[in-house]
Amino acid sequence: MKTVKKVPLPKKPMINIRQKASFKKAILITLGFLASFVVLITVVSFIFAEIQVPRFVNRDLVIQNKLIVLPLLEPEVVGEEKVFVLSAEQGETILLDGKPTNTVGYNGSYLGPTLRAHKGDHVRIVLTNNLSKPVTAHWHGMHLPAIMDGGPHQEIAPGEVWEPHWTIENEAATLWYHPHVIEHSGEEVYSGLAGLFIVDDENSDSLSLPKVYGVDDVPLIVQDREFREDGQFVFAPQRKDELGHTGMLGDAILVNGTYAPFVDVPAKQIRLRILNASNARRYNFGFEDRRTFYQIATDGGLLLSPVARTRMILAPGERAEVIVDLTGETEPLALISDAVHEENEVLRFVRTMINAERDENQIFKIIELRPQPTAEVIENLPQLLNSIEPLPSTSAVRTRRFILDPRNRSINGEVMDHQYVNEVVRSGDVEIWEIINLSGTFHPFHIHGVQFQILDRGGKPPADYELGWKDTMLVSNAEIVHVIMRFPEFSDPHTPYMYHCHILEHEDMGMMGQFIVTEENTFDEEIHIEAIDSGTESYHNHAP
Ligand code: C2O
Ligand code: CU
Ligand code: CU
């Protein structure tokens, strides 16, 4: 007989109940935590979203002023040369509310005429300084000898005349000119000194693109300004926020020196040549109705083919040409600047929280296009615009590194010293420059004397709208950008070219350096800069 051993019931159930209870409790606690976490996140992102709603700064702006189209400056043909006569003038301009503002201009009281020349032209500029302070005219984006560049070393004293001359080697592009006086570029550009320099070539002549200046090919020089009650400009270069100096930002937008502008254009394809000539503001251009437009050119020339876009960020110093189709339209169309959002969400959050948005979470009306009936035939946008010789990274003989320092006032730890040669480059060399932004804000990095190609942004190939010639490029915070370029054939062991941040206040505070282009056989001892003021020489202490 099998004995069945009576085994007492284990006390397990009791324990089980208790365990179940604590398990339930744990779940409840976890759920509670989760729930409050979700609530917290929702609340925070709700508040964040609220803060992040862009402010439409000039929503109620009454568009009432006809856009000033800066005149084309007719050159005088003297022998082989096209001679352009310019003078820097002090004046008064009525910009806002009928009140005169003290301004400065080239050949007028605000901004300057548009210079236009063809590739291969021999040009000469006769520039008189009628101001009571030194001035320069730098040919931004132009490929020319350093001594003709109009940088800080080609200062024109009051009453003096400067006559740079060169042969146009650039391809068709929208370039510009502006002063480059040590520590005062910001102030001089802000007060009105800037103008366009349009280059044409055989390719651009042959393309069927809108090209009637001021009619269907409209230049737009976009600048932000701040006005005092009495109509004078406010210029406060020292403004800063938690991330350092912001540069001069204003809430009033001028286009070609016109406030609240409109422009009548034929109801067809229109070309806009946009220059961001602001001291420090980035714009995120696009149309109010979010329609697609086509970018056809970068700083230094036409793109390979048109690139469809709805928004386009331009940093100070950058240019773009775009085509917008107004065929058959009758309603006005506003070009706006949308908010510029930080790509890095964490940084965006931090910037918002510490109130360091640099006025970028804002929307501005820029200009209203008013289409007028036209009998002109509709043309298709050419799909092939240019041929661009790619510079492969293997063609570079060296890579130089430039670190944009956190304090927004130096590069590689060096503050601009106009008697110090930061870099020595051999003429004709292809080099890669690596730009590393260690600061908390963006910097538009500009190099004189060359047009470069962007190789990559943080290891990623550039967007198709950046696959063209550039002389100024946006370097966002914490970004590393590689560019490649061939240095000019011109060499000059005594006159440097500049590279710098094109936020003019950063440039003026010292975020600029100098490079000299020399021949292969130049001895190190020959490399020095002639001092600007005294004519005495100083030697560089930086081995090439
Ligand atoms: Cu547009 Cu060195 O400048
Ligand atoms: Cu320049
Ligand atoms: Cu900067």
C-alpha cells in the first residue's frame, strides 16, 4: 500500500499574495513615474512649442514704396579699359517715415550703383574718398591680385583717389563691393557703403534666362537696420547674449535702401539676384504661399542645373540667384524671411531656454512682387546652366585647419593683426581648408581671392544647391566643413588676402586672418607685410 505522505500546504500563497501586492505597487509606482514623466514632457514641449512660435515681426507692414533699382554704372571706355568712376559720399537719405537719416554711399547717399562687366574685360575703378574718414572698396568674390582687392591694406585716406585695375577672370556671377577698413567694416557697411558687381560671360549670354536688369532680372540687396525715433540709425556693435556677441541686428528691413518695398514685374519667369548685405542677420528666404522656386546660382556662378526649393537660408555675405514663375498671375506675392531654426534640436532648446535665439525665431516680409500683364512668351527654364570643374580632394596638396573660437573674436586663437601673416600659400596650389566651429553660434566663413567648392559638411556631402562656386559659407555651431580651392596665380609676398567671419562685428573684433600667396621659389625672408600707415615693414613670425 502506498502511503501518502501528508505534506502540509506550503505557505506559499500567503507569500504570493504579498509578492503580488508589492509587484502591483511597483507597477503602479513605475506607471506613476511614467505618467508624470509623460505629463512633464508634454508640458515642457508645449511651453517650448509656445515659445518657439515664430514672431511675424512686420506682419502689419504697409507695403507702399516702389523698390529702388540701383542704376547700372556706365563705364567710360578708355583704350582697352572700361573705367568705372566711383566716389564715397556723405549724405542724408529718407528711408523711413519721411525722416532723413545720415548715411553714406558710393556715388549717392545710400548704397552704390551696380557695376557690370564681362569675363575678359579689362576694368579700372577710379574711386575718390570724399568722406572725412578712411574707406576701402573690396571686390567681394573677385579673382584678382591682392593689391587690387580693396582689403584693409588698400585704405584710401580722405580726399585720396585709388585706381585698382584688373582683368575679369570670374565666370558669370553676382559679386559685390563694400568697405573693409580695420575695425570699422561693420559701421561703414551699415551706414550705406555697398553695391553689386555683376559679371557676365559667354555662357550666361547664351542661356535663355531672364536678363533685363531691373525688369525681369531684379537685384535685391537685403539689409536689416534699427532706427531711432528721430530717424537716425542705431549702430550698437557690442550687443551680446548668452552665446557672445550677436552682431548688429535690426527689426526694419531695407531692400536696395527701400523700406516696405514692392516691385512691378512682368507676369512671367522672374530672376531675383539676392545679396544678404546685412551685418549679422541670416535670412530664410521663401514665398508666403510656400511655392517652389528655383535656385540657379550660388555666390560665384551658375549651378549645374536649377535646384527646386521652398526655403533658402543666406548668411551675411552670401548671394543666390533664383527664378520664380509668375506666369499668368495677377495677385501680389510676398517674398518673406521665415524663422531660422537651429538644426540641432538640443541646441535649439538650450538657445531658447537661455534666451540666445539671436532674433532668429522671427518672420519678416521682405518685398512684394506685383505681377503686371505681359505679352512675352513663356520660356522653359534651361536644365543645363553651367559646367563646373569638380576639384577632387585628391588634388589637394595640403589641408589647413581653422578653428572658429568660442568667443566669436578669433580664429585658431589668433585675433586679427594686420601686420601678421597667418598663412602662406603657394600660387596655383589646390588646398583643403577645414573649418571647425567651436562656438555656440553660426559664422559665415569667407575667403578672399578665390571661389571654393564645399566637399562635405560633417562628413556628409553638400546639398545640391551648394554644389557650385562659393566664397562665403555658413558654418553652423559644432559643425566641421571642408572646402577645396585653387589659389590664384597672382603672387605677392607683401600684400595679404583676408579670410574671416562675415558677421561684420565679429570681423571687426578680430575674427579675421591673412594669407599671402607666393611663388614656389619665394624665400621666407621676403615674406612680410608693408605696414598700412607708416610705410615701415614688419616681419611675419609664422613659418610657411
Ligand atoms: Cu565681403 Cu572680406 O569681405
Ligand atoms: Cu571678400
Ligand atoms: Cu562670426
